[in-house]
Amino acid sequence: MRFLLRPGWIALIVAVVGFAVAAFTLLAPWQFGREAQREAQQRAIDAATAIPPVPFAELVPPGDRVTPEDEWRQVTLTGTYLPEGEALVRLRVVDGQPAVEVLTPFRTDDGRVVTVNRGSVTAATGATVPDYPAPPDGPVTLTGRLRLDETDPRDRAPAEVDGHRLIYASDSRALAAATGLPVEPGFVALAAEQPGVLRPLEIAPTAGGDAPFTNFSYALQWITFGVIALVALGLFVRLELLQRRGADRRAEKAALRRALAGEDEPGGR
């Protein structure tokens, strides 16, 4: 077994054991945690869907903000769109195609300014801005779901391309910074068939429970990969031992033949 102390074998053992440890203690638990989050989100969506829409001000009184407990609740808003404050969320992907999301400020009848996510529009490339319909003029009543602000992990500043404001997250704070409007925290994602809606945001990518792979299955895959790596290492070590024992036996037989040939030679003279 001294061959295991050679640099090549040490590197292989460290790599395989390190991968297995990472799979068992980091990657699999991470996916199990995401599965738990996904299930909790789905339960929150199901619970919110069972409750009829209520006025926005009832769930988010003036001076308050959208809370995690109220996220996904259905609300109604009455007021007018402010298209001059519109911004596009860049670098989205919808059905495998580049897309943008359209955020349009909405002034309610009581004077509050709420961010409305009108949905997405596919684009030819991630660098182009597609054409899309403007929101309707005049007073309208909307129904949508409360959502918490997203956060751009790179904290990129708003940009302007071809007369369009561009931001990098569906974030009322970024919209306020880009427009100077006193936008309320959080946003409302429009439901289908609402005035000004484009392609509505998916309620949740896992809704329906028919995805071919879930985070739970990915976690099991990481555990399986870790076991396979350890088993393969064991097989490699066993194969090396068998090869070395076979070589030793062949050497012993060769030595024995030479010894026998040496003993027979004097007697045959």
C-alpha cells in the first residue's frame, strides 16, 4: 500500500475525498435548503391565492412597506399610470429568449406612487430594446400580487439606451433612483388580462409541481455523485493492488524458473 504515498495518488485521493465531502456537506444540503424554500414559497402562494384581492392600502397602509408575510397577496389599485417614469429591467430570460420586464409607476387615487411590473417582452438580443405597448391613459383599476423588491447583486447604476431607462432588478428603489419619483417600497406584479399588462410574470417557476427535476432530486444527485466518487476511488486502489500482486507473482515465477534452471544445469553436465 506504499504506492498510495506517491504524489499522484495523494493528489487523486485528496481530490476525490474533497469532492465527496463537498457533495455531502455543502452541495446536497444547499439543494435540500432550496427545496425547503421552494416548498415554503409554494405554500405561501397557495395560501395567498385562496384569499380574494383586497385594496392595496388595506395591506400596505401609508408609511408601511410590503412585508414577507404579505408577499404574493392579491391586491387592487385604482389610479393612473405614469409612463414618463417607466423603466425596463434588463437581462431577463423568458422561455430561453432574452427579455426585458417593464416597470411603470402608478399613482393611486390617494396620491401614492406604486411600482407596477407590467410583465415581460422578448427581445431579439440581450442588448436590444423591443417594442411594446404603452400603458392605457386615464383612470384604471388593476389587480396584481404584492412582491418584495429584488436586489441587483452587482449594484449597477441605471442606464439609458435609445430613450429607455434601464435597470437590472425589479426594484422600486432602483426605479426611484432613476426617476426621482417617491415610489413606495416593493412592487405589484400585474395579473393576466389587466389594463396595460404584457406577458405576466410567472407566479413561481415551480407552480404546478410538474418540473422534471426539483431541488430535492438535485440534492440526491449530489449525494450519489459523492458515493460514486468514493466507490470509484476504492476500485482504482483495488485494481492497482491486483496489478501489483500480479506483477509480484509473475516476478516470483520468473525467479523460480531461473532458480530451477540454474539447479538443473550443473546436474545435466
